[in-house]
Amino acid sequence: MIVSTLIERKRHGLSLTEDEWRFLVRAYTEGDVPDYQMAALLMAVVLRGLDDIELGALTDAMSASGKRLEFGDHVPPRVDKHSTGGVGDKVSIVLAPLVASVGVAVPMISGRGLGHTGGTLDKLQAIPGFRVDLSVEAGSRERSARSIWEP
């Protein structure tokens, strides 16, 4: 598939197929589509929107693009507390550990350098002993010990 053709179609308000969305996400995550082309495609999406099929296809493609955590037979209840960071981030820093303390998984994607106040990771890293650099494997070991603090 030719990425510029897909961008042009979306720019003209046409829908992309499920296969095309899967291709775009896979090619972008593998480094085969440059940032400027993905930015152009996303601008077309902002201006022209997505229909329900496209939205589902893009969501599925993005969900399948990374690593997935498997919990085996033990699947804890999960909730999401989303934050863009910055000034309003004070709720996430308190709420996520509080909810996690009662056995609910709170997976969070956190950012750095978001505006003048920094992102969630910047704030958490400022707490002495708090680790923000856990790998999936280290996180699994830490989770079983129920601690994110260094010994």
C-alpha cells in the first residue's frame, strides 16, 4: 500500500478499510511510515473524522500493536484513571495508588515534560525511592511483592 494515497483518500473524506488501518499502524510502529506522514493522516482524521468501522479498526490495530500483559487465571478488576498530566494531574497521583491498594489494577500510561508542570512520571520521579523505570518483568516481580518502592 502507498501511504500517500491513503492520506489523500482520508483528506478527501473517504473511509479507509480495516486492512488499511492495520497496515498503517503496523508500518508506523515498525518505523516504515515517517512521523510527517502519520501527522498528515491524523490531521485529515481531525478534519474529516472517522466512521464507526474506521474507529473500531484503528482501535483494534492500535490495541494489537504492542505487548499485552497476561494475568493467567487471576484477572483482577481493572479501571482507568486517565490524565493528560500537568496542572490537573494531582488526582491521579493520589487516586491510582489508593484504588490499587484494594486490589484493583490501575494500568496507567504516563508522560514526561508535559508543559510547565511536567508529566506524571516527572512528579513521581521526584519522590525519593519511587521507581518509574520498571520493565514488564520487573513490574511483575514488584507487583507480587506489592511494592513499587526500592528496598
